[in-house]
Amino acid sequence: MNVMTKPDLTEARSVIGAPELAPTKTPKPPLLSVEDAKSLDVARMTDLFKAHLNPGQLHFMKLLGFHKVKIERAEGMYYYDQNGRAILDFFGGFGSLAFGHNHPRIIEARKRFQDEKRHEIAIAFMSQYASALAHNIAACSPGDLDMVFLGSSGSEAMEAAIKVAERAAGPKRPKIVYAENSFHGKTKGVLSITDGQLYRGEFKLVDNTVRVPFGDIEAIERAFRADPEIGVIVLETVQGGGGIIQAQAEFWQKLRKLCDQFGVLWVADEVQCGLGRTGRFYAFEHYGVVPDVTALAKSLGGGKSAVGAMIARREVYMKAYGTPKTAMIHAAATFGGIGEACITSIEALNVLYDEGLIDNAAETGDYLLERLEAIRRKHPTIVKEVRGKGFMVGLEFHDFSQTLPMVLRPVVAMLDDKLKGSLSGFIGALLLRDYGVLVAFTEYNRNVIRLEPPLICQREHVDVFCDALDGLLSRGIVGIVKDFVKSQVS
Ligand SMILES: Cc1ncc(COP(=O)(O)O)c(C=O)c1O
């Protein structure tokens, strides 16, 4: 019999921290320690980023001046850099930081979990943590959106969403409708319903898709009528990557009816707009309708862990995976529903309600929109439109490539392709450099800045942000462009 014996670790333990004494057979490569990682300076980080992560991305960071910043710590609404400078976070990790940075209750729950030496991986057993999180997500979800699949990202949650819908729709209706300017992730399945040419590149994608304009109910009806193989429609409730684009309430109500009429399953992608960001737990709740399947991620991880969830109506889920024979077709992956991630989300959802963060997003979000609208009126030649709901706000600038004085055009033309004609890059770079404020750009519309501050954002933070923006815009287009160009040579 092959008896497994435990290795004697006494000797190994005694040399931990003294690698030069460790007589191991496998030599240790030149690994950096955790402390080494924390203390890397900007120059060394740049070298490592270039050598091992993404040299091309560094190019954009340099263009915006972001490569000079090393974040040492983050708390609440702020990052703190290597010089102790506070950076107000109106970017919010594209909606991943509803609770701000390092929320004390979320940190505490994680610490307790670690101190109690709770288990993480429980593939063999049922997990009390995954069960409780699934219960909580179902409790936050309207109608019979009761069945939860847990994963580790928005893409994974959306993959699960299109798979459960495809199986429930059945083999005769494999086609998926998606919208222009959609963003649903970069894994291959959801990339096929993501509308960005940059991301799609030359990849061979799944071809059972039909593209329609976002918010156009007639186009959807035409598609449903024309093609009985359509079984699923996937839409972000608010398009984030598209530039904070919303559809009318009437659109969603008609969509629900149309889906019922044609037996098409509606998948609502709430990865970015969900979890209270627009002033309701799910953005679709503004319209009094319930989809068949939805997905959450980003802030579901409490800003501390990677958690994504697909949530399906029970009937849909049971059709897809409801029998012992079908149950394992799309059961959780290795890290789906692991311990600490789940308790992080459980605490986060409790904090969301205990601290009234959804109401705050609605109320303080209105205040943000009001202040931005006043800024638009003050700078009408620069700001084209302010739009959004709660803390999911888009600020669109006029395309200035044709209006810029002739003398500045060659200078701007020399700057990178990505920034030509777009003020967002200039404004984002100067907001950080001169005002210590961070904002986000938008994938498909380079003239739009996305504002997705943590839901803990208060009026005073809105004032700091809006005063900074107003101050910057008061320099005028020429001043902004000149200052940006100067920052490239300094
Ligand atoms: C609407 C939407 N869906 C899906 C995703 C993919 O999420 P992840 O980046 O966690 O894979 C994103 C990410 O930005 C998103 O905004």
C-alpha cells in the first residue's frame, strides 16, 4: 500500500527568512518579496511594467502623466501617492468602488475571517459563505431572480448569463441580439456581443449574433420578426463603455412585452450600473421591469475582492441546469464562491443598506448632475452634454479638432491618435496634475469623461470635483491644450 507520510518541516521552518541557509534541491529564483513589492519606486515599477506587463499601455500612461504616480495607500474617497498627495477618486475603478477604498467594516469582516482560519476552497463541500451570499443577492433582486452563479469577474458572470439563457432558449433558438456600442467583457463568448472593434480585433468570434442600435425598440421588433432563431437579447441597462447612454423608460417596458410576445429571454448586464450606482439596486428597477437573467460584478466584491454573479429567474435556471444530468454543465469554477470573497460581498451588501448608499447615490448624484449642468451652461463651447443617473454620469465635450485655432492644430496632431480631437485626455491629465482629481475615460467615445465615484461620495466631494473642473475649464480650450502640451515636454 502506498502510504502518504507528512514531510518533516521542522528544518524548513527554521530557515524561513534565511534563504541562504536553505539546502533545497530546487533553487529559488530571484523572487521579490512582499516588502520589495511595496517599496518599488516609480522607475523600477516602470521597468517591470514594461518588461512583464504591458509596454504599450505604458505609452498611454505617459501621455496622460499617470506614470509618475505611485499609490501608497487608499482610504474612502481618496488615493494617496508617494508624496502624500491625496487624489480624489471620481473614477471609482469603472464602478468597482461603491464602498470607497478599504471600507472599515469590509476590512474588519475579512480580518475576522482570516483570524478564525476559515476555509477558502470548498468545491467538495457546500459552502456556508456561498449559500449566504446567494441568499443575499436573491434578497436584493426583484421578482423570481432567485438563482445565483458565483464567479470572479464581470466577464465570467456575463458568460454564465449568455450560457444559461442559450440553454433555456433551447437549441432551435441559438441567436443572440446585442447592441451597438455595447461592452460585456473580453472573454471570447461575451467579446462576440461586445461592439468594440478595438477589442474584437481579428479574433474568430461566435457568429450566432445579431446587432441592433441601442434603445431602438422598432429595430428589435424587426429583428425578432425576421429571425425566429433569436432566443436571447443582451443589453447593458446603462451603456458604460458607450459613454453613459440610457434608453427611455418606455423602451424597457416595450422590450419586456416584446420578449414575452416572442419568447425571447432578456439578459440585463448590470455589471457596471448595478449595485446601487444609479440610485436603485439594479438600474432596470427605475423602469418597473424585471429581466430573465442579470449579472453583477465590480462593486459586488466590496472593492477588496473579485466577485461576479449571474442571477437568473428560477424557471430559466431550472430549464438550463435543473436536473442532476445538467447540473454540472456550468457549475462554479475553482474560485467561484470561495470563502473570503463571499464574506466580503456579504458584508458589502449589508453596508450598502446600513449606510443608505443607494439613497445617497440618488440624492448626491442629483446634486452632482445639477452642478455639472451649471458648469455646462457656464462653458457651453467646451461642454456639450451632461447625462446619467445617480453616480453614473457622463460629461461629453465638443469635438474641438476643427475649432481649435490653426496655430495649435499641428501640435495637437502630433499627439497620439487616441487623443486627437478628444478633450477628455487633456482634461483628465490636467485634473490629476493640477487638482489631484481622478476621472475615467470612455472606450468608444473619446469625448466623454465617465464619473463613477464611490457611493459614499458626499456633497463636499462633489464640490471639490466641480470646483476643480470649473477652474480647469475657465482656462479655455487654448489654455487647456497649451498646458497639456507643456506637460508633455516637462
Ligand atoms: C457592462 C459591463 N459588463 C461586463 C464587464 C466585464 O467585467 P470584467 O472586467 O470584470 O470582466 C464590464 C467591465 O467593464 C462592464 O462594464
